[in-house]
Amino acid sequence: MTLALAEEVRDAKAQGRPVVALESTLIAHGLPRPRNLAVAQELEESVRAAGAVPATVAVLDGRPHIGLDKAQLERIAGDERPRKLSWRDLAPAMAAGACGATTVSGTAFLAAHAGIRVFATGGLGGVHRGWARVQDESADLRLLARTRITVVCAGVKSVLDVPATLQRLETLGVAVLGYGTTDFPGFYLTSSGEPVDWTVHDPRRVAAAMRCQDLLGGPEAALVVANPVPEEEQLDPELHDRVLAEALAACERDGVVGQAVTPYLLDYLVRNTDGAALEANIAAMRGNVRLAARIAAVWTATAH
Ligand code: PSU
Ligand code: MN
């Protein structure tokens, strides 16, 4: 595949140093400009500070890039408004010479092809509420069922149907490890109120599970590490529940459907919590990136 690997990423891989893949849709479509660029740069810096190399993934002029330089990151965050590319969109985007930010499924696919095993994001896509009426399930879930990569996330956005998403992950055979928690995180909230089957407290235990996946072989599947936002940085749960209920009602009233639903709800949450939802979102990403760097460090140090 014609992947453009940043020099820094190529060197790190050749020398067996840790690399962490980062997703670009959250930069281009998940955060408001111009804050998005500052956050993207900060996340890359925090991977470096932890001794790993960041590899933000995106498609530029039809070419998948693994690791972006400063100008390329600015393009993804800027006014060009790159498209949102899930896994299925990669081939058409390449053929069209398009620019696009990759979702969890697009990023995981490209990162795995580049031989990167650890990936950090904010929240996974999942099963939308009202699935019985409109079968909207993110392509993230099926891609993770067939890609050997470890994804560190803060759960799935609370705008989704969390129990249904956990059920789908079970059906698809994707293991979920709660990091320091017996609850599945609730993205903006420390807990979604749903339990997880497995809990770990140390990056070494995550790396051990990755090793065991490889020892077992069999169908390729991801490992989801669900890392909660610290309680002191979460969105106030009462405010969250109230504004989310309003947002869902407004969405229904305005007849918003399909791809537009998530951005609509997220924007509503940010605007109606005085930005507190945005701060919780960024706090979650920071924590995930730091943990991913630690996992990647253990993973490369215990060479295989
Ligand atoms: N969760 C976030 N921010 C995001 C997304 C999820 O907190 O920006 C993005 C991710 O890129 C995820 C995608 O992969 O939304 C899922 O979109 P869809 O439901 O269209 O598959
Ligand atoms: Mn969708």
C-alpha cells in the first residue's frame, strides 16, 4: 500500500521505539476551531513527553499519511474542511485525490497496516439510540472485530446507546479492559453505569493481554482499553443528563438524521454546558494519549 510514513515514525519503528497512532476526525470534526489545532499539537507533545512517537493519521491529496508534520496537521485542523473518512471511504478518497480526516475505523485500519499496535482516541463510534428504527451502527465496531490493534478510549459518547454498543462488542468478539475501573467509562462521565468484565491497573497487564492475543492467534480482533476521565474532570452528571435529554429532544424536533446526528448533539452539549462538555472531552483525550504512550512503551520494551 502507498502509505506515507513520517520519517520520525519510520525511524522509531526501525529502532523498536514506541509509536502511538492518533485519530484525525476528532481534530477536524470533533473539536471547534481554532482550539482543535492547539489540542492536536498538545496531544502529540504529550506522546513525545512520555517517550513515544506520535503518528497522527489522515489522507492528504489522496495519500494516506502515518504521522503528520506541522503544516500537514494545520491543514487537517484548518479551513480546508477535510472529509470524514471511515474505513470504507479510504479507497474512494485515494482514487479521488481527496483530503480527509480518518475516524477510528479509518485510523485503526491504516495504523495496523503500518505495523502500529497502539492507538489513542477520545471515544469510539457505536450503536446509535433508536437503532430499531434506523440501523445506525458505526463502522468502528466491525473494523475493530478484524484488526489487531489496541485502542485506548474513554468509552463511547453518551449520545449513543451504550448498553447496545457493549453488546455489539461482545457479539463481535472484541475484548474490553476497564483501566482502573469496573465500570465502562461514560466519555464525559467517569462511569456510564454499565459494568466491564475485565479490569487492569497497570500498562504491563494491557501489554500481557496483547501478547496473549498474539499467542492464541485466531481471528484478528482489537483490544479496547476503556480509560475513564478522572472524576474531578468529568462533566457534572446532573448537568450532563439534563442537557443530553434536551439535546435528544431538539434533535428529534429538528428532524436531524444520519451522519449529522452526532455533530448536532455534541455541539448542543458544548453550547449548553458553557463549554464544560468540551473541557471534559479534552481531559479524556489527554488521559487516553498518556496511557497509550505508556502501553506502547511496555509493548516495545518487552520485545516479541
Ligand atoms: N467520538 C468522539 N469524537 C469524535 C468521534 C467519536 O468523541 O470525533 C468520531 C470518531 O472519529 C469515530 C467517529 O470513529 O466519530 C464515528 O463516526 P460514525 O458514527 O459516523 O462511524
Ligand atoms: Mn454512524
